Amino acid sequence: MYTSLRSSILSLNLVPGTMVSENDISARFKVSRTPVREAFIALSKEYLITVIPQKGSMVSRIDFTRVEQELFIRENLEPAALKQFLKNYDSSHLAEMEKQIELQIEAVRNRDFQRFLQYDNQFHKIFFNNQEVAWEAMENMCCHYHRFRLLTILLEDRGSDLVEEHKKLFYKVKQKDAEGALSLLESHIHKLNIEEPMLKKLFPDYFVDSSRAEPFNVDFGGLSLQPLVKEAWRSL
């Protein structure tokens, strides 16, 4: 239940802003409401489901503030993993990288961008050899960034470009060119500033920015705490 719903959200089968109810989901999966409720709770902890009081549950809109923070996680974890990987990889790792690139090429040819992103992730996962906890942490915490990436690939038809970037990165790894590989990785994963305005314009209902001030936080000119604090100090 949880896995199926999570997959549907990450693949944009359930688009951001979609209202979902326990009754509808339990009927679709032919289960009681209990496992559905448990799945909703788990997904809300990953910020993939938003509970709206008096209305129900909604597939969370993609939060640009969270995307930036999740990107920060990847920017710091993956280069560190790549540095270690370059010191101790073997021929089997290179073979697996080549395999994932071939699978990506096939997915692009078939315009199956969801599968492409799956192979893209598998390619980058290779760098986390013996660092499974770091990879799992990045995967579990970067759900908004994942949907952002998928939307970008779908919109810009960037699959072929990403394959070429993976090929160049593979070559640098094969040559044990640490500086070149890290430089390519940095440019490969950091295109957020270019893509964000375009996606906001084309899919305004899919996104939210939690850094903006809450519209209901209005200053009604209530009591100032400063005089109260001063009075409290005098009474001590």
C-alpha cells in the first residue's frame, strides 16, 4: 500500500495537488481503511502527503524551498561518495555503469522517462558503494527533488543530454580523473536556478514555496512583550 502510493506520487501518476481520501484508496486497493491511514501517515512524514484540516489529504505540492534543501543534501553526499569510490572501485563497477547507460539510452529511445530516471538513479547509486546508509538517507529525504527532476526531464526532453553527461562522467571515472569527475558531477546535478522559473510558469498549481510568509500571519498590534519582560525583571 505505502510503496504503491509512494511510487504513484514520485512518478507523477498522482500529480501534486491531487486530493486523496482514505475511502477512495481503500476501495481501489480493496483493503480496510487502517493500512491506508498508516500509509498516509508514513507519506506525510516524507512530506508527500499534506493533511488539510476540514478537507482531507492532498498529494503535497512540490516545495521549492524543500527542493533546494534536498539538493543541498545531494550536493554534499554524492561528491563525498564519489571521492571514496574513485579510490577503490573495480572493473565490475565500470561494467555496471556501462550497463545503466545502455538502459538509459533504450529508455530515452522509447521515451519512457520514468524508467530513464530509475536507471539514472541506479547509475549514481554505484558511487555509494559500501555507503548504503548515505544512499538510503538521500533517497528517502529527496522526494520533492525527485519529482522536480522528473518534471524537468519530461518538459525539456533532456534524456539524451543527461546520457551524454553520464558518458563523460563514466570516462572521467575510468581514467581515475578525480578532479574532472567531481567537476562534471557538480555541473550535472546543479541546474536548479535555470529550471525553477520555467517550471513555476508552466505548472503553477504543482508548486508552493514555504519560504513565503504565511498569508494569515497578520500583525493586529497586540501587546508588546518588551514592557512585560522589563516588569518581570524588576520583580525579581
